[in-house]
Amino acid sequence: MAAAVVFGGPAGWWRWHRRGRAAGAAMEAVKSSVKKIAEGRFWRSTLVCFRAMASKTPVGFIGLGNMGNPMAKNLVKHGYPVITYDVFPEACKEFQDLGAQVTDSPADVAERADRIITMLPSSPNAIEAYTGANGILKKVKKGSLLIDSSTIDPAVSKELAKAVEKMGAVFMDAPVSGGVGAARAGNLTFMVGGAEQEFDAAKELLTCMGSNVIYCGEVGTGQAAKICNNMLLAISMIGTAEAMNLGIRLGLDPKLLAKILNMSSGRCWSSDTYNPVPGVMEGVPSANNYQGGFGTTLMAKDLGLAQISATNTKTPVPLGSQAHQIYRMMCAKGYSLKDFSAVFQFLREEEAL
């Protein structure tokens, strides 16, 4: 005869007859299994619910240029409704077609979203977007998270953070590295400065656009890391262009030389990922008459920020200073709208003089 199971008692006790302890142990195992299954279903459904809720929370994005455009698209791909603004209205049309909201000012973005990312060309642009007559701070909500991915002066980031804090919101600087290709692929590196307790909230959004999100410290440290990186990038790009140019003049095939460099100690990002010589690589600005990518003007600007910081901290940066002068000369000689890897073309033209 099968055991009889009785559910009873105020605590839901289980009473077994005829099977004694063995039957009780079996029932405990069943209870444990049922509990685990139920808990698993609960947490899975809860996580799905959280993800669904997050995907419905609007994110503002201000600045839809070469970098901002693919970054904002990656937010859309991850299910975030994006509210956009750019000083050039035509930059927003593509997002309108994707279902994003388009606004008339940064203030309008702040009114509709409590998480905003800005991606702007320079310190003056960032100041205007945040504190201008129609800036974010005119309508920002208390508790809003404002993430600036522009590359600007660390001192400006700190001043913006103070202004944002007075409005009861949170500011973090999170400049990026990786270029347009990484922005499209969602493989950017973000260098984040700000309150550590806010880092996870920022990371939730930044991981939609980047594969590396690194906390650097207080506000301004993200910018500090970025300008150091870009100073090194400019120096290595000039070095790569000089080496490639010399090798070509010595009779080496540029593709062969690049292959040798990339399996030797001279290898760097400028040689193996973003080679400045036309015909060596596909999918980079040098293969497209140096169109797109990271503009020479922006590189000159970033090197200028590095020079200011070096002066303020009394840090010797002789190669950084020389790189700054070279990129300023390029801007003066018609290269301002070309990608910064056009330094190879600049050197070739200089040698012909």
C-alpha cells in the first residue's frame, strides 16, 4: 500500500505514514528540487523583467558626429529608446527613421531623459551644451546621470561636474578610445571619472557601446587618461608614417614592410590596425583618401590639451610637443578635415618641397 501524505499544521508540516524516515527524506528531496525550480523560474523571470524595464527607459544622446552616430546606434540596437539632438539637424534624420525622438535643444533632451550621453568636439561645445541658454542644466531633473564622452580639458570636466552637482544631478567624464571602427563594432574603450558609487549605473549604458569600461577615479581622471593615450597615439602614428615612408624610399614594398613591422618589435596600433599608407589595408581612412575617421583638427586639439596639462604639471613632453606642432602645421596646410593618419601624405608632400 502506498504511503499517505497529509499536508497540515500552521507551518505546513509534512506527515508520512508507514514509510518512516526513508519516506520523509525522499519528500525533503522532492521539496528541495521543487523549491530550486521555482526559485530559478522566479529569478529568470525577474531578470527578464528588469531587462525589459531597462530597455524602455529613454536615454538622451547629444552629438551625432563621426563617433556619436555609431555609439547612439548601438544603444538603439540594445533596445534603448534614444532621444537625440545635434547642432546639425540633418544628423538626426537617420535616427528619426530608426524611431528615435529628435529634439530642438539639449534642454529638451534633459526634459525627456534622466540619463544623457554627450559626445562633442571640444571644451567650448561641451560648455555650451551643458550651461548654455538652451543647455542641459536648464531642464535637468534631480538625480539625472550625465555622461560626457567628449575629449575635453580635465579642468572643464571638473567645472561642469560642480555645475551639475548644484542642480542635484550626477556628472561623469567618460572619453573613448578606439576610433570610428570600434564605435561601429561596439568595441570602444571608455575611461570613466566620477563618483565610484555611480560607476555601475554608467557602465550599464557604456557596455552597450564598448568592450572595455574602466573606472579611473574622480571626475577629470577619465580625461587625463584619454589625453595621455592620444598623445602617445599621435607620436606613434607619426613614427609609423616616417618608418613606412623611409622604407618605401629604400625600395621596400609597403605591404611587405607593414607585415615585417607587425611581426617585429616596432608593431603598434598605427601599423597593424590603422596603417597610414594607402593600399596597405582595407577599411581604414588611408584606403579612402583619408576621409572619415579621427580628424586632424581633433588630434591637434587633443595634443593642445596635453600641452596645457603638461605645462600645468611641469611635465616634460618633447615628443608630444613636436607632434602637436606637426598636426598644427597639417591643419594650416589643408589637412584639417582629413583623418589624422594623413600625416603620411603630409610627409610625402613635404619631402617634395
